[in-house]
Amino acid sequence: MTSIETLDYVGVGLFAATGALAASRKQLDIIGFLFLAAVTGIGGGTARDLILDVPVFWISNPIYLLICAGTAGVIYITAPFVESRYKILLWLDAVALAAYGVFGAHKGLIVTGSATIGIVMGMLTGTLGGIIRDILAREASVLLRREIYIAACAIGAAIYVALNKAGLEPWAAAAVGFVMAFGIRGGTIKFGWRLPAYRSTPGRDPEDI
Amino acid sequence: MTSIETLDYVGVGLFAATGALAASRKQLDIIGFLFLAAVTGIGGGTARDLILDVPVFWISNPIYLLICAGTAGVIYITAPFVESRYKILLWLDAVALAAYGVFGAHKGLIVTGSATIGIVMGMLTGTLGGIIRDILAREASVLLRREIYIAACAIGAAIYVALNKAGLEPWAAAAVGFVMAFGIRGGTIKFGWRLPAYRSTPGRDPEDI
Amino acid sequence: MTSIETLDYVGVGLFAATGALAASRKQLDIIGFLFLAAVTGIGGGTARDLILDVPVFWISNPIYLLICAGTAGVIYITAPFVESRYKILLWLDAVALAAYGVFGAHKGLIVTGSATIGIVMGMLTGTLGGIIRDILAREASVLLRREIYIAACAIGAAIYVALNKAGLEPWAAAAVGFVMAFGIRGGTIKFGWRLPAYRSTPGRDPEDI
């Protein structure tokens, strides 16, 4: 197994863990844990493979479903002993975002050869699982919270694509992309980094404009 | 037409009816009825076919769209005379969940031969239409209500797959799977059956953890 | 470039603009603008191509992504100077709905030859982007507001299919379909046109039925 494939398993497993943590916050039953873990874990990669017109990754290799199910079971048992589930969810999500974003860029690049599609596929793979999780669990979507989230994933994907095109070994390009994406997202969680706020019309509620 | 194919039409038609009933609860116009009926009726099977990489079932056979449209028309005319639309929606949804879950498992099994994929496809086919309906109509999602819903569908799909692999005639395996899934879901609606509640940290609001 | 292909670019660009305007109403950052513009601009056509089992249009031709990105940038800069963003969003959405609905019908018809599928694909292509935008941005969905929206798109698509089948030149059929769809949707925005309200059971709250 290459380092790039490791990122795939890491991304699926960690996103599954965040789905199960969301289920624990909603006090769902074990089936709710399994369902949210699976949808969050494999949702982004499923959309990626459908759009790239390649076989959906978990159809030919059910190990991914077992990873999701096993993760859901572990979280179901351990979550009550955790002090702050939401904080853990956020940090696991950050690692998954970085890992899966780089892996998505790798796969998009392999299939199409296009740098643009590689970056877009990285963003899609890294962020879609979490967006679906938040819609299904009715959590506040990270998309609307103006945190650096999609941007961190996009930067990691873009760095991977750029270094790969520059001739670097895939595993080295992946390592740099992963570290950058996780560093940016982690700094956002830890220090509250923000992109510049949108300059709306002063003195008016933007929802009324 | 075999008994298995009957389950397909039954599932599509009944899910379409629940979509139209949701439209009536939101007092939409006739186009809203048609749209919610179609999305609910064919949504789960569309995702199933895309993921299995087989032609989407309603593209080559528009009879499914006519079933959805006809069902929407019937509900549009008859719904005002119904005492409790939500109760009917729940029961039709239970029959559709059982029928479409078994049919999804059958199709997943035929295409891939994998028992795991069969069960997952059954769950996906049986539950996705209702989940999309609840998101679009902004109804409380059954996913978050801790009822036995996905589990009933999964058990029906698993029984179908097990009996089919054991050599039983498909129609007989389908009948047993359907009855079990409907029995479990029906008991949940009628008697309020629940899976064990999640053991959260005592004395704290799980949303704050 | 034929007139029909023009409708494609117009639809993608205008839907992207409505996504960016939704981002400005939520005061997102530049990445939020790009993301909502891209999802709204290419979401409907992506679902269309997946269901028709043809290559997703923006994979082989990244110009569409550039259109979305450029539009998001322009809206990011110009939106603060606009008096009523929501009104502009509504009118751009109306043009996009008409253009993309006709183009979706055209593509559905070319791929399958079926008039039914053509009309359904027109509706899907024209309306799905806006529905996804409203779910992600947590705006009130036009689907639940009982306005003439999906119906306008469906009528434009149906007129295009009928005139095309009747032997009219595609560009002429497209022009008539576009004008009809935009006329109906525009009248709805300007004059508050409505389809007949659903006759619910008098004296009772439909949500309780």
C-alpha cells in the first residue's frame, strides 16, 4: 500500500468517525450511528467517482464499508467517556479534510490529467462528506460559518497538484499538501483565523438586500 | 412480470404517494405535487443505479414517471377527504420501505454478486427517497427521530440476501424479507418500538458535548 | 457556437451569479462565493449528465468552471453597490431557469430521443441548481413558496420538445421555449401569478392532518 492509498483509508475512517460523533450528539441509536458514519465516510468519494465516471470505490472493495461500520461501533462505545465530542469532531474533521482533499486531487489528476479538475475533485472529495453530514444531522453547516474550511482543502489539493506536475514523487507532494491543508484548518480552529469579511452595504441587514 | 418486479412498481408508486402527501401538507400547487412525488418515488433507485453503474431505470422505461404523475394526480384529488394524511403517509412509507428495500437488495445482488453490497443497496434504495422528501419538504427527518426505520429496511434486505444465497426461490426470499421489514416498521409505528437509547453522558445536554 | 450552446453558457453563468448573490446575502468569504457559484452553476447539469450516462460536461471542458469562478469574482466586487440583491437574484434566476431548462430538454432529447425524458431533463437541469443553492444557503426554498417556478421551466422544455419534434429548427424551437418559460416566470415575479391553491380540508391546519 502506498502512502497515497493510506490517505484514502484515513480520510474515509476519520470522516466516518465525525459522522458517528454527530450521531452521538443527536442521541441516535446504533443504526443512526452506522448510517451517518457511512454517508459521511463515503459520500464525498462517491460523488467524485460518479463525476469522474470511474467505478465507485466501495463497490468493488467492501473494506471501506467495514471501516465505516467498525468506526461507528468504536465511537458508539467510547463517546460517553469523552469530555467534548464537538471538539474531537472538529479536529478529526480537519485531518480527514486534509487527507481526503489530497487523495481526491490525486485521483482526479490520474483520471483526467487536468490540474483544474484535480483541484476541484480534491475540494469536492474533502468537503462533501462533511456538508452532507451537517445537512442530515441538522448541524450548523461549516459552509455558512465563514471559517477557513473549503479554502484549506483547496490549498492542500492545489499544492499536491502543483508539486506533482513539477515532478515531485506523489508521496512527497501528498505529504506537503496534507501538512499545509491541516495546518491552515488547524490554525483556523485553534486561533480563529478568518478570511477578510465580505464588505456588505454598511448599515443594512444583508438578508434584506 | 415476476413478483420481484412487482415490488419495484409498488415501491416507486407508494413513495410517490408519500411525496404527494407531503406536498398536500405543505399546501403546494399541482406542480409541487408532481415534483415531490417524482423525486421521492425515483430518488432512491436513481442513486442506486448510478452507484451500481447500470442505466438509470426510468430513462429506458418512462412508465415509472407516469406512475409518479398518476399517483400525484390521485393524491391531489383525494387528499382533502382524508382524515389524517400524516398517518397514511407513515403507513404507505412503511410498505414502500419494505418493498423497495428488498428490490434494491435484489438488484445490488444481481449486479455485483456481493452480499454486503446487496444489503447496502437495499438500505439506500429503501430509505433515500424518504430522506430527500423530508429535506425538500422541510419535515422532521425520520433519521433524527430515533425510530426503527433504516434498521427495518436493513433487516428485510439482509433476510432477502441470506435466503437468496441459501438457494431459496427469489420470490419466496423476497416475500419473507418484505414481511419481516414491514412487520418491524409497522410495529414501530403502532407500538412505538425503539432500539436502546444511546447512553450519553448523564446530566449534560448532548448538543453541548 | 450554435444558439443552443449559448443557452448552456448563459444558464451556467447566471446560475453561478445567483449562487454568488446568495453568498453575499450570507456574508460569506470569497471561497464561499466560489463554492456556492460553482455548485449552483454546474449542479443541475451534473445531475443531468450522470442520469443520462454521458460524460459530465465540465470535466472535459473546464471553461465552465472558469465561468463560475469569474462570475463569483465579479459579484464579490460589485454586490455591495447593488440596491436590492435579492431582486436581482430572482430575475437572473428566471433567465437561467428558462435558458437551462431548454438546453436540458435539448440534451435529454439528443441522448435518448424520448420526449418525456427531454421534458424531465429540462426540468431537472433548470431547477436543481437553485434547489441545491437554497438548501446549502438555508434560504426559503422556492419549491415551498407556491410560486410558478418548476412549471415555467417545464412548459419551456415541453414547448422546445414539441416544436423540435414538429420539425422546427432547434434554434427557433429553443427561442420560443426560452421566451415562454421566461415570460411565465417573469410574470410570476412581477405580477404574483399563482397556480390554484391546493384545496385543503377547510378549518384545519394542513400540517396537523
